[in-house]
Amino acid sequence: MDIGADTIRRWHVEDNGWSDIGYHFVVRRNGTIERGRDMETVGAHVAGHNKHSIGVCWVGGYQGIDNRTKEQKTSMATLIYLLKKMFPDADVLGHRDFHGVAKSCPSYNVKTELS
């Protein structure tokens, strides 16, 4: 489905009772990058690691299927490039790459593709 930051924000606030969307950025199917939380605000995207990370969500994928669009891949690469310029020592990781997090997403290897 093609949803954006507003829909995810509504889920996180209304369904989870959070103060805002958990992610700092959302990459839509058409490649549009939408802002979520302000980067100065701690996110809610990976339990135990939010204080020292920036949360980026790409829309799509389901049960291990990598269905990112060409536009999403291009936008994600650009966003990661810009974030790495801001935080040069940062590691680029997927949900599944964080120690102690029982997640299998995303459906591709972030460390090899985007680092």
C-alpha cells in the first residue's frame, strides 16, 4: 500500500498512544521523502536504540518481500548520503541488524546496500 507519514503518524498516535510518529523520515512508493519527527526529538522506531539513531521507514514490503520501487531506492540512497554527511561515524542498519531486536525487516540487507 502507498501510505505516508500522516497515516503512520495517526496509527502511532491513535493506536499506540505515542506522542508522534516514531520515524524521522518516511520514503513513499513514488520516492517522495516525508518528514516525521524532528531529528532533534528521540524517535520510537527501534526499542533500546532510539536515543542514538535516526528512524527511516520505507513504505512497502511484506513478509520478507522486497518490493521497493526504483524511485524509493534512489531517494533512500540520497537520504542516507545526506544523513551520513551529518553523522559521518554513524552505522547504517536495518531493524534486523540491531542487537536484541527480534525483527526480520527490512527484506534486504541494509548494511551492504546502503552503507
